[in-house]
Amino acid sequence: MTGNKLQILIAMLLYMASVIGIGVFYAQKANKSTENYFLGGRSLGPWVTAMSAEASDMSGWLLMGLPGVAYWCGLADAFWTAVGLALGTYLNWLLTARRLRSYSVVAGNAITIPEFFSGRFREKKNVLELLSAGFILVFFTVYAASCFVTCGKLFSRLFGAPYVSMMLAGAVFVIIYTVLGGFLAESASDFMQSIVMIFALVAVLSVGVISAGGIGVVAENAKAIPGFVELFGIASPTVTDGVQSVVDGVPQFGAAGEYGFLTILSTLSWGLGYFGMPQVLLRFMAIEKPEKLKNSRRIATVWACISLFVAIAIGLTGRVLFPTTLLTSADAENIFITLSTSLMPSFFAGIVMAGILAATISSSDSYLLIAASAFAKNIYHKAINKKATDKQVMWVSRIILVLISLVGVVIAMDENSVIFVIVSFAWAGFGATFGPAMIASLFWRRATRNGVLAGMISGAATVFIWKLLIKPMGGVFGIYELLPAFIISALAIIIVSLISPKPSDEIVADFDLAKKNA
């Protein structure tokens, strides 16, 4: 290993040691009860609530996936995705946060999302709870795989080691850390990691723009690529067997493609996903006092806007500085790494690389913990062993966490996986399955248990059907699967709720109490 790579490794190991330290620090408190382990005892402050929610949400795709999209096909796709996510962030905090914090207490002091849905409708057979837990297991396993892909790409790119070995090493680190400290450790470290992430983004963009000769030079060179900096057009790399052609040192592009209204609407629909994201919704439930959510909303929105648009700028700047370095859509996701290691002193680059690791850890620990808690609390405790103690539930959650990780590792074995694609599917899954269900549960007094059940099933089914069977047809069917799935899920909830018997007086009373307390 060269001296430069050793410096990068030392910087990253120091960061990883600090994260493990947080897990050890919180381990004793986390193990006191399942409420502490899974929800931190509802003790989070506004800054930790906001920053940990955004860090766990954005994941490694913020530093690798989104810049990679901008590097590969220009501004439009990344920009409209970012706009949708920024709007979704703000509206989710504005509309959902206080009501969910209040309602989760009214609904039997729920500490998981499946428990909330079950308590909201006073279920007796827990079908809604079990179904919700099952969907969480499926989609978070896919999400965890995207994080392991990020780890593999990061370390194999940095140190020239085999992708699979590096991916496995990253997975082991995440598992150990998550098992140790639970939700409190996860949230505290996510707060630190959100700071590292935004520092890394701003630092890499600044160095890149300076190296390119300034913003004007970056803009001028980017404009020379057809459709690269258009909001209603998109660049079209000329590829052969998936590899972009290069002639006389110049990457080849075809004529700019169209980016019409339907495509923009489809891309903006990323924002709808927020209403169904368990890792964000749990932060709303965990904050110490509901009135602190206003400050959290401001912090989260500012952080998200800065991070998203800086990430896009990194991809555009990277294409100007390193036009022929990354010649496939999968390789394009390494532009953040390429800029960092090429333009920064090695130790400092290692600190910046820790930003990718921070994004990956902050997301994967959330995904694994929520998925494990869904099984342990909502399937094992409610359906398999109703007499299980808190300690037994926590041990089951740890075992399931490892098993989920193993499935995620299998999914992540392909080093040509595109992080953005994996994340987009899981995001659509959660958004369509839980988004309309959550909105109806919080804001519609007439919503029924059967209506929400129908919405979850139809939303999840549509994501799979649209992605695998309809979307490949292209044309108007080529839109992002979240948009049609969200609409179908919402319609199913409305129709089935209206033809079902009205909610009981007890359920209506719970709704009114939660509304009053919010």
C-alpha cells in the first residue's frame, strides 16, 4: 500500500473508531428496554431529530448516486429529482411530523410503524401490523443491499482490492455497530455523520471548481455537451456495450434527448416517497417534545437543499475535469471519489471519503434496525411468542438483523449494480406502500382498516408490476413506478374505506384526541 493510500486508510479508520465508540457508549442505555433500543425512549432533541432523519434518509446515493447521474447525463434528471426530494422533505415535516408524534402515543404508545397502523385502527388480529412488518423486511433488505454496494465500490476504488471482499468488510462493520447501540447510538452518530456529509460535499465541490478555473469555466465547458445543462433536455452518451465512446480523447454524445412534462412529473414524484419512509417517520415519533418539530423542520429542509444541489454540482464539475475517466453509468457513481483522491491531500481526502462512509452507515444502520424491529416486535412478539420478554425480543431482533444483512450481501454481490437504481426501487416501494396509508391514517377520520390494508397491498403490487412488466414497454409507461403506484394506492384506500363500515366510536375518539394534542 502506498503512503497516500495509507493516509487515506488511517483517516477513515479513525472515523470508524469514533462511530464504534458511540455504539459502545449507548449500548447500556439501549439494552434497558425495547422502547430505548428501537425508539430511544422518545428523547431526541430537535437538532438530532432533524439531522439524523436526513442522514439516514439520504444514504450513500447522495455522495455517489446523485453526482453519478449528473456526471452521466447532465442536469435535468438530477435536478428534478432533487427538487422533488426537497419539496417532499419540507411537506413531510410540515404536515406529518406533529400529527404522527401525537398519534403514535394515542395509538397504544406505538414504537414502530406497524404498531402505529395496528393501534390506529384498534386491530384485534394484527393483520395490518404483520403485513406492514413484512413489507418493511422486503424493501429494507433491498435498501441495505444498496448501502453494501456503496461500501464495496468505495473501498475497492480507493485501495484496488476486490469488490466483494470490500463489500463484505463494510457489511460486517455496519452489523457490529448497529447490534451494539440501537436507535440512540444510530441517531447520535447520524447527527455527527450528517455534519461530515455536508462538509465533504462542500469541500469537494470547492476544490473541484477551483481546479477547473472557476464557475464560469465549468459552465462554459458543460454547455458544450448537447443537453447537459438543460432543464428540459438530457444528455445522451454514445455507448457501445454500455461503455461510452471516446474519440481523440473526447467523450462522445448524441443529440440531446427530450425531457418533457410527464418525465418531469415522474421525477418530481420522488418527493411523494417521504410520506412512507419508516426511517424518517420514526424520528417524528422519537422527538422529546412535539413543539420542537418546528425547529427540526427548518434544520432538515436547509440541510437537504444544500446537500442535494451541491451533490449535483459535483457531478457536473466532475464531467468537466475528468471527461473520459468514468465511461459507464455504474462507474460514473465514483466521480466523488475521483475528485477527492485526485485533487486533495491524502489525509484530507480520507476525511472526505469518510463522508461516503458516513452516508452509508447512517442509512444502513437505520434500515437494518427498523427491519429487525419490525420482525421482532410485530411478527415474533405479536404472532409467534406473545409471552416474550423485552430481552428476548431484542435478541431476536439482533439475529434477524444479521439474517437480513446476509440477504442484502447476496443482492449486493454484483459490482456493476447502479446504486441509484437500487435505491429508486426501494424508495418507490416504501412511498407507495406506506405513503397514502400514513396520510389517510393521520388526516382522514373516515379511513378504515380495510381501506388502508387495500392501499398497502395495491401500492406494493403496483411497484413490482410497473417496474418489471409495464415500464419496459417505454413511452408514457416509462415513468417512475412510484407515481402510478402512489395514485393507485390512494384510490384503493378511498374506495374501500367508503364501502366499508364506518370506524367505531373508539377509533374516531382516538383520531380527535390525536388531532387535539398535535
